[in-house]
Amino acid sequence: MKQHLVERELTIEGPARSRPRRGKRSVTVNLAESALAWLHARGHLTDRHLVAGELLRADWERAQLAPRVTMRWDPVRISGGPEAELTPAERQLAAKTRFDGAIAAAGAGLSDILWRVACAGEAVPSAEKALGWPVRSGKLVLGLALDRVADFYRVR
């Protein structure tokens, strides 16, 4: 999958009390990189896992399931593909149906970390902590969930 690199320079200052001040550091952050892409780039996820996770996230976004403060008036924008002749509302419902099916395919207990990492964009350690799981258990469970989602989406 090809990503557009969106970079931002950040200046980081360490806490003054914990160690002597070394000055400012500058890092470049790719704002477009998802948690799944980060894991894939470091060899923790296979290509199949990445594609399945990105398909799940795409359906989550198309179904407009992200929390919002107020109502959104912008339509779902999709060009081409098998859903081209559907109305925007029908495309949104189709995405919601696929998302619900993929989450159900992942199963209870696996879908929690799957949603947190693939859709909400949380890092695996943050998701483990929020779920009360032991350290380093999240990648294993995420891999199992992504295998099931890949089967659901028929990713080879």
C-alpha cells in the first residue's frame, strides 16, 4: 500500500526535574502512518495482516462510525468500484455491514484490541494498558484477530 508522507517537525523538551537539560531535539513524525503501518514496517505484521487491517479501517471510516461532537453533513465520497451505482446512504450502510461482519469474524476478546489499533489508531502498548492486559500480549492477539479479518475479507 502506498502512503503519502505527511511530516511535521516537533520540538521536544525533556522534563526539567528528571535530568539535566540537554537542549531541544527535533524529530520528524509521519502523521499519515497508522499504528498498523508502524507494526508492519518493523516486521511485526505480515502484508496480509496490513491489508486486512486497512480494509477494516476503511470500512469504519466509510460507515462514519468515528465519534463526533455534532452531526456531519458531508456525504460519503467514494469513486468507482463495485459500489459506484449505490447512493451515499447505501454505501455507508454497506460499509457498516462489512465492518460489523469483520468484527464478528474476529470474535469476542479479539475485537477489542483490533478496533483500538486498526480503527482508533492506538499504539499496542496503550491498548494493552487500557484493556488491562499483560505487556507484549497485544501483538499476538492482534495477529490472531487480523488473521480472522483477512479470512472475512478474503485477503490472500
